[in-house]
Amino acid sequence: MYIIKDKRIHLIFISFCVFIFINLIENLIHYNIGRHHDKNLFFNFPSYNDWFKIIITMIIFALLQGFLTVFFNFYF
């Protein structure tokens, strides 16, 4: 059924994808709150430079979450 039979890899992948999806929405909300903290909340998309920083940070933390999920799930 799966190309890779190791359940740990599947758990890392699922955790990574869920984190990226949910965290992207959260980061956009936080970005707009930070940009418009003294005004009414507007919704603007970040610049390309800000997108790059947001996505790199999300990938690092998504991988950390995936590996820590596997570690705590299988070894504790």
C-alpha cells in the first residue's frame, strides 16, 4: 500500500503537512496583526522577502515537530 513501509516516516510526513497548513494560516494572521497593530485589522500578503523568511522558519519547525512526534510516540 505504501512505498515506504516505515510508520515513522509516514508520521513525520503527516505531521509536517498538517503543521505547514495550519501554521501558514496562523502566520498570516500574526503577520497582519503585527503590521496593523495600531489600526483596524487589515489583511495584506507579505512581501517576497517576508514570505521566504516565514516559509523557511515553518519548514524548520515542521521538521522538528515531525521528528519530535515520532520520538515521543515510539520511544516513550
